[in-house]
Amino acid sequence: MQRLLVESLDTHQEYVPYGERPEWQDLTPIQQDEGSLAPLAPIMYGDEYKDSTNYFRAIVQKGEYSERVLEITEHIIRQNPSHYSVWQYRYDTLLAIKADLIAELELMDEIATTFLKTYQVWHHRRLLITHLRAPRPELMFIANALQADKKNYHTWAYRQWILAEFNEDELWDGELPFVEQMLSDDLRNNSAWHHRFFVVWESGVRAGEEDRETLVKREIAFTKTKIARAPNNASAWNYLRGVLERTSSPFSVLEAFVTPYAQPPSPEDESEWVSDDEASSTKSPTAKSSDLAETADDAVLDLENPIPSARAELPCPQAIEFLADIREQSAQNNGTTARSDIDEAIKLYASLATKYDTMRERYWEFRQREASKLIPAIA
Amino acid sequence: MGSKELATLVHVSYIQSLGKATDDLAYHLTAHLRLNAIYWGLMALCVMKHKDALDRGEMIEFVMSCWDDEAGGFGAHPDHDAHIVPTLSAIQILHILDAPDQVDVPRIVSYVISLQNSSGSFSGDQFGETDTRFTYCAVSILSLLGKLDTLDEQKTIGYLRKCRNFDGGFGNTEGAESHAAQVFVCVATLAILDRLDEVDQDMLGWWLAERQLPNGGLNGRPEKLEDVCYSFWVLSSLSILKRVHWIDANSLISFILSAQESMASDLEGGGIADRPGDTADVFHTVFGAAGLSLLGYPDLDDLDPVYCMPSRLIESLGLKKDWVALGRRTL
Ligand SMILES: [Zn+2]
């Protein structure tokens, strides 16, 4: 969230006070009004910041829109990029003097890279692009900015805005490869998973994706390989769940896949545990067949259902929950074995409450109660 | 609850000291947050039952000096333009200080209404940035001023609906990722408008409970670091959804307490940081204290999670919604 951090001010060496610049002589600087919180001691804070904001106040009071407004507002923004009044006045000035917005955008390329976390930077860009109507280079700019900060909320939101606002096929075309690149850099990047959902499911049906059943299969297969690589990745499980729910697909299509992730390791494996599970799964469908032959042993090879690596930290609470959901759905659809399904679901929730996710014990108890409510319905 | 306790008195003097460092450059660089910061400090004091530790008259005078008469709203600082966030802070401060009559209600109402866009979203100011945070500010302001009838509810809720994601959470704009702070502003807005039927409460409650990490702290999005301020965003949302018991209170209390500056090395510091070992600031101090209050930590005042204001005040205004926090413990 909002941080109160302050950027250091070592950017300007050749600072000349405005009072010593001939072209600013016509203005009388206006001191900051401190209201009732006026300090008793003389103001000691940075002369450069004080000087520039004093002259900025003079400009505002005069209602001046001119070339030099761009100079002084840039100077202040570089010292304090969160000063929203300065941004606003700069933007009004750009429009009033019909400034070259492309030059402004180029300046912003550099400023945005320096102050990635400041949302005014992104909003200003948005206003410029709205005027320029030139979204395509933006995607490359954003991709670069995300390299510096891969989960930056405002950068991602800006990308989603560009895509939705201009909604051109050429813009959307590169999005899936882009997301895949981001996920291969960090498959736990929730922003990238969210973006994938946005691109695949929330932006209409694109050419080549009319067959939704094929699309569901593609997305499930993609997510499975990512889960196999890092089973305890909430983002991937949430995505999987989101796809099934969005397309009203039965959870049971995932039973074969989920089951090995919901199993506790057998006792003899336990000593081999490593702390994390990002071990490369040699059993993913993308792995080379020679690797598969080496590691599959006598297990039946199922390319559609990559299994967790031997070093994965199991069971995954998300997998157990998935299995329990499958049992609940099965109980609702299937009268004859319903009771045993519910009992099984309750047992799975109980294992989460007491063993595998005890922090959220009360939630899992709630799920047990909800599951048991299904009993009279099917009796 | 662990051996650590909330160092209330140290935090109170920390907040008192904040307004005095006005010769620091940092103080001036954060002028755009000044009114918000006063609200945070005052609210932290209210939660810790030391409301009178700051001078009431000075605060009211400062708030009124932030009035932007051209726009009809409050800026964050005397010569800053009006913005919806400090406008909410101003109204919250004046209400807490029992001086709500100072403001020009009709002008603020028309300022707030003027910030709504045709999509139903709200901008923060004339500059036009939109964010579900600003929707919350608008709805909270109108509610506190008793002017909710001036709001186009359909349009407002329609926009929030567009910001809801597949995982049950909400983002800051249409299409943006779910984020705990944005979940709070959307859920609290819907609570004020009595429209919690718009959310899948079990699913969202689960997403919020999933924010708790093994060290007890809460993060704002999956696979991100824990941070004390999420104690408020997540817990207030869960309180409004009546599911605050879905997270582990004891470990979260320990986490917040361990982020107290006074617990690091120097007992003089005071305040709460984003996480243990970091530098305290007023933002994390209020949201850490607010989180503790919702968790029933002993000897704190009740906090209304919808408005982030003292609970008794909201009740006296007749605005209390049907939320549930954890019961107050005794030491
Ligand atoms: Zn924080």
C-alpha cells in the first residue's frame, strides 16, 4: 500500500535558485502556508524544494500556462513525484499551450522508470495516450517496466487499461506469449496469473478461440504443468478453480490430476523432504521423453496428469480442498454413493483443520458443517 | 498471547512528536498526505484511548485551512488542490472532534457528486485518476454527511461489480488484480449501501483468510510479503463479512506486536512498522492498532470497520452496520 518513503534528492547538481535566474525575475515567490501547524523554528528543509515550490505557488496564483511551467513542474516532480497538484497543473499547461505530447511521453518514459511506484506517473501517461491514441508502443514500454518490478500493481493495471481501452486485435495478439514469459520468469507471480485470466476469459472471444471446450482444455493443461513444477502455489490453484467455475465445468475432470497432490508422503519418503517444492518436475508433458523414462519407474505414465516431483512438499492443502469439492459435487449429482462422498469430504476438511492447514482451522470446520448439511438433501 | 504487549504510551508520544518535525524535508515531501496523516494519528490515538493527546483546536484550524474554496473540497495541505481522499479525512477528523458543523455540506456534496464518471467510477480529483478507493471515499463522505440520497447507487454498484474478479476479490479499476485494500474499500462501500448481496461472501471470506502466512502476518495478494497495514484491510473486510474468526488471531496479534518500533532496539522510537525490524510510520501505526482492536486486544477502544472511525461515534450517528469483530479480551 501507500508508503511514506521519500526518494533521495541527489538528482540535480546544476541547480540554480529561481531568484537568480533572469527569466523568473517577474515572479514573487510565495511561502508555504503552514496553517496552524506552523513550525516555531525557521524552516530548515531543503532549499531547492522550498525554492521550487515557492515559485510554483506564484505561477499558480498568477494562473500562468507557459513553457516555463513545464520546467518548474518537472523540477518539482523529480524531487517529489507524489505532489498531485503539480502533476495536474503540468497537464493543464500541456493542453493549454498545445505542447508536443510525444516529447512529453518520451520524458515520461524516463520519469516513470525512476518513479515506478508513484501512481501519478501512470495516470499522467494514461492521459497522454488518451490524446495521442497510440497504444502499441506502450505494451513494450510496460513490459520493460515490469522487468524492474514484476508485481507492480499500477503497471499491470495500466497494461489492462491499454488493452481494454483500445481493444485492437494486434494489441491482444501478443498477450498470451507475454504472460507465459512472465510466468516462466516467476510462476508464483499472481499478477501474471490474474492477467492471464483477464486475457483469456474477460476480454471477449478472439479468432481461433471460438471453441471454448478446447480453450478450457488448453488452460487446464497449462496450469497443471505449472502446478507440477510448484505444487504449493495458491495463484495457480486459484486460476484452475476460476477456469472451472467460469466455464461451469465439473471439478471431477481434475480428480486424477489432483489426487497425488493430496496424498501425504509415504513414511520412507519423508526423510528426503526439501523445504520448497520448486523442483523441476521431470514428469511434465513438456519434459523430454528420456527424462520421463528415467523417472517414471513402474508408475503408469499419464501425460495429461503430471505428477509432483519426489521432492514436492505434500500434501497441498489446495489439492485436498479440491478433492473435497469434487466429493461434494459428486454427492450432489449421485444419489447412490452420496453418503460416502460426503463422509469423505468431511474427512478431508477435518485433515485440513487438524493437520495440514491448522491456521485456518475455523474455516475448515465451517466447510465440514456445510458439507454435513448436504446429508438430509440426498437422504 | 505471547509476552509482548502493546506499548501504548510510547506510541502516543510518537504520534504527538510527528507534528513537531516540521523542519525535516521528509515532512514537506509528504505534504500531499498531511491531512490523511492527521486522521491516521488521531484515529490511532482513539483506538488506544488517548484521543486528547493532540490539541483539538489546532487540528480543527488546520483542517479548515485545507479547504479549497474554488473546488468545494479539502486538499491535503493548505495550498494543495482539493482531492476526495483528504476530503474524507477532513470530515472524519471533524466528526471525531465533534465539530462536524464546520463544513459547507452542500458544496462538498456537489463536489463529491461531480467526481462520478459516466461508468459509475469516481475520480479522485479533476486530474481524473479513477480507483475504487475513491468510490469508498465518496460513499463514506455522503453517508457521514447524511446525504446518501444524492448518490446514483445503481451506477456506483454497477461499477464495483465490474471490478470484481474470478477469485472473489476486487481490484482498483476494471480488469485489475484483486488486492486486499481494494477488497476493503469495495466491501465497505457495499456495506454502507446495504448491498453485501453483491459479493460471494464465503468465497471472498476464504480469499481473505488465505492472506494469512505461517508467521501470522497478512499479505495483500497471493505470494506477496506480509505487512501490518493488511491487518486492517483484511480484518475489517472479514468483520464486515462476519468471518473474522477464520484467521488465527493469536499469531496475527504476535506479528503486529513484533512490528512495534519500541520492540526493536530503541524504546524511545514508538510507532508500528510494516513488519518487524523496519522503521515505524503513522500509517502502519493506525492500521496495526486498528487490527489489534478488531482482534479483541485488551484495553483498546472499539473500532467501526466500515468507516474506520470510533465505533461509538458511528453508532451515535445511526450509521452502524451489522458487522462482527472479536470480543474484547482482558489482560
Ligand atoms: Zn503497508
